[in-house]
Amino acid sequence: MGTLDQNAIALTIVGMAIVTYLPRLLPVLLLTRNGHFGSGLSPWVEAWLRHVPAAVLAAMLLPSLFIADGQVSLRLDNLYLWAAIPTLLIAWKTRSLFGAVIAGMAIVALGRLLLG
């Protein structure tokens, strides 16, 4: 491998790092002061931004609960959908993401054990 190839690889890696981290870093730098939102954003915008992570998680999770084999599945054998119901209740009552994840995993494991 020649020097030109190594330089091209190194520049590609640096360029990919910049393209990957710049969109993530800019909002943090522009919207925060001392680790808190407070750069003159209205309270309504701050409250809205606090809900974005939960909304993104829900958007990623819901299709896997309701769609199986490319079709909407509300059948009784949809273990993930049925496990989501008590998991959501646990999350709501405890307000613990870690507790909800552990409970969801346990419910799915138990369901697989009992249902085969």
C-alpha cells in the first residue's frame, strides 16, 4: 500500500468523523450553557425538546410491536405486543427506564419459556 493510499484512507476517516460528529455537536454547543438548556430558548421549546428522546424511542419501537412479517399483527401470538402492555405500566408507575427494560426482558423471556 502506497503513501497516497494511506493518506487517502486517513483523510477519509477524518472526513467521516467530522461529518458524523458535527451535526451532533453543533446543537449541543449552540443550545446549552453549563450543561443546561438556557441560551434564551423559550420555556415551551425547552419543554418540547425534553420530550424528543421519548418520541424517537416510541417511533423506533412501535413498528416492531405491531408489524410481523411485513403485516400488522394484533393476534394473540404476538408476544412482543402483549409484553409491551405490562412493561408500559411498569415504566409509568416506576418512572424507571432501567426497570422497564429489565421487566420487559423478563416478561418476554417468561413468555418464550411458557409458550415455547
